[in-house]
Amino acid sequence: MNKQDGISRCEVSGKLLNVSELSQRLGVKVKTVYCWVHARQIPYVKVGRLVKFDPLDISQWVESKKVRLIKD
């Protein structure tokens, strides 16, 4: 876990999300989240055998996926 000013990112961002919680937040199927994890297309944290997601990382990931408008 990265430390910044003595506070871990998880302490700042709150609880890590599980696959089910993330799928609900993003409005996709659980299977889709597992496919993204398998393909390493989404940032995740391994806690033993569990796959968890840092809400801050997910917010940044979603932001990076936005399609920008082309201005004339």
C-alpha cells in the first residue's frame, strides 16, 4: 500500500469494494468484472485469494475511459 503523508490510500478512500459491489456500481455483470481482472484491464488488489478494488483507483480508471468530445 502506498503511503502519502503517513496515511494509506485505503484509509483515505475508505473500504475496498468486492466484485459484486463494483459490478453494481458500474452497472455490469459480475462476470464482466472478472473478465476485466483476468485481462488486467482494471486496477485491483489481491487480498489472499480475494479480488478487491480501491474506490479511488476505480474513479480514476472510469475517468480515463471517458470519450472526449471533438471540438470544431
